[in-house]
Amino acid sequence: MQKLTALAALCGSLTAHAGLLAADGGVDTSFSQDGNVSIAFDYGGTNADLHPSVVIDSLDRVITFAEVATDGSTGIGMSRHFSNGSIDTSFGVNGRKLLDLSALGGRWLSSPNALRAVDGKFYLLVRVEIAWGNTDFGLCRLFVSGNVDPSFSQDGCVTVPFIGGTLDYPVAMRFSPDDRIVLGGYKQAAGGTQLAFARLNLANATLDGSFGGAGGITFPLPGVDSSRLGDFAVQADSRIVFVGTALAAGRNNFDVLTGRLTAAGALDTSYFFPNGFRRIALDLAGPSSAFSNDEATSLHVDPRTRTLTVAGSLQTSATTKRGFITQIGDGFTNQNFGNAGYAIFAFAGDGGWFTDLAIDGLGRIYAYGHADTATGDYDLVLARLTSQGAADTSFGGGQGLIYRNVGANRLNNLATQLSFMHGKPLLAGYSRLIAPDFDVNLTRVWVDLIFADGND
């Protein structure tokens, strides 16, 4: 009888707890008291701190890398915060430092993208300007201190130039089986841009010659004049699935691009047979409009079904965009997802779009980006959908989405990356304070983890 009474009391407690915490989508006040951390590196020049990338280290600390202005150049800043959002003052100067990446040999470093390896070290992908009008992929391996690891390529860093173009744009990197890493982006080419991938051996920082013949590949897609990578993932069999945007030959607008490469770096013709890739045109402004530009920016791969959940933007006019999410299997849109295969968000004002997405332990989809809220600027936006693509009305006060403004109205807030921290969404972005000064911001969003545990 005592056990039954105790169980009833526990159930009652959980029910009461659920009522108190039902408003999923509020800020998590256990993170820096107000749910938000602002990071001002302010190393000189315009003091613009941009494009943050975040990793969580083995001690549950939040590590942020950002492109930072310096006097006459740009570099990469690194900061470290404890899991409650407080600054780790034992790191650098007041929790921040300007990384010494001189081994890359470039004056301008930008667009950082970071990963944490199982041994706790960090891999940092950046765009490095070798000379005026000549940019390459740059990859460095760092200790937790932020110092480069000299056992990687002798000086801690390696640059990867692609043949046939002088401007290379790194977008993302992913670990690959057998102790390798894949770098993805696009490069300048005649008449536009082309997808670019490289695979390196982590043991010695050399290009993997079994990939594309020389470790790096760029290729024109048949019937496509220009293509850009949005995101990619490496499957357990080393095949690479990717999304982005493509301009078909003879067309005046871009379509969503999805495709797959074999482990050897060739187009996988079993994906949307026989092409290995597919263009998907939604053309909301009309099929012949130059404003009907559709772009995929992020993907998540279900490891069991290999279904892609994809987010991005759909342009509807000269100034307006909408955010979208869809699901794709082997190149074909899942028509049972959302409304005839798509969940489309028409935000206020000039609209908005999604830059990243993640899926929690219950299969719910989080899409993160920025959108106009009719105040003349962009605010951060986070939407939550069910696994079937419907708005999750238990999130954001029944709306299925939330807006987040950091600072004053009419000053833009721009989104970069969505992570999970113990199941809670951690939003990384940057906010304009005074032109042209931007600061990095981190926001952690509350979800009721008793009933909605998430995946880190």
C-alpha cells in the first residue's frame, strides 16, 4: 500500500511539473540567468564578430569559434563557457583568445566550422585568403587550449586548393570511417561555381588518394551551369549525401539540389537513377521568374532509413523568402510529409529562411534560422515540427515557433548553427549592435526533458 501511495504521489508530482513546464520554447534561465550569452571579442577594426560555430567539449563546456575583425585583417576567435553559461576565466583572457593560425599562411581567415574528435581535440575548417583573389580551404587540429597540434601536418594546419579556380568556399566537414575527414564546399568555375569535396587521412593530414583519384574532386553536374553546396553527411558505408542549390543550363533561377557520391568520390547512379543527383524546382514566383530561387542549406540523415530531412529557403519575390522543410528518400520527396511533401513557413515582412536543423530523441524536427518580424530587421527563429511535418503546437505557446531578438529592434540577428545540449536547443548566431559592430550570441531554449528527451 505504501508503494502504491508513493507511486501516486510521484505521478502527481510529475503531472504538476508538466503543468509548470508546459511552455516549451521559453528561454532556459539556468543558462546565464536570462538564457542568453553575448560574446564580444572586439580585437580591432570594425569589431565585427561573425559566423560562430559551436562544439560542446567532454567537460560539458561550450566552445565557440567565430570570425573576428582585427586591425586590417580577420582572424578566428575562440571562447569557452561553462554549461550554465558563465565565462571560463581560466581560458585565454577573460575566457577568450585570438587563435594563432599563422601556419595557414593567410592574412584573412573567415567562416569557421568546428568539430570535436573522440580524443577531445578540435578540427577547425576555415576559408583562408592566400593572396588577393585566391582563397583555399584551411584545416587545423587544435588542443583544448586552442593551440595547434603540431603532430598534424607538422605545424598543425593544412591548406587544400582545388584545381581550376582561385576562389574556394568551404561549407562543412564531417568525420568519415577509417580515421578520415571529408571537407565540402564549392569553388569558382567558368560561368558560376561547382561543388568541391576533399577527403583527408587524419593520421598524417594527407589527401586520400582513393577519393576522386587525388583526394579532392570538383565536378560540373550534367545539365547544370552552376552549383553550390549547402550541407552534406557521410554515411556508415562512406558514401556522401549532399544538398545545395543548382542553376540548370538555360534557366534563370536556382533549384534545390540533392545527390550522393560513392565512397570513391563519383556520382552514385543508384541515387535518383541514373543521374546520382536531382534538382527540385518549387518556383513559388513562377517557373520563368528570376526570383524563383530555391536553396537547401541543411540536412539530417536517418541512419536506419537513410531518409534526408532538409531545410532551406524559397524565394518568392525580389526581396522575400520563405523557410521550408522536406523529406527526401533516394532523391524522391516524401509526399506524406507536411503538405504534399513540404512544410513552408511564410514569415512576416520580408520573410526568412532556415540555416540549420536537428532532430531530437522523439523524432521532432527543429529548424533554426532568421526571419523578419515586421520590425524592419531579422530576428532569430526556431520552429518545431512533428516527425510528419506538422507544426508542433506544444512549442512556442501554441504557434510551433519562437522568435528571439538580442538587443534593440531594427538591428539584425543572424542565425548560424543549432546544437543540442542535454536535449535543449542551443542557438548560435550574431547580432548587430552599432554599425558595423556585431557580437556573437548563444541562446539556450527550454524544453521539458522529463517528457521530451533529446539527442546531443
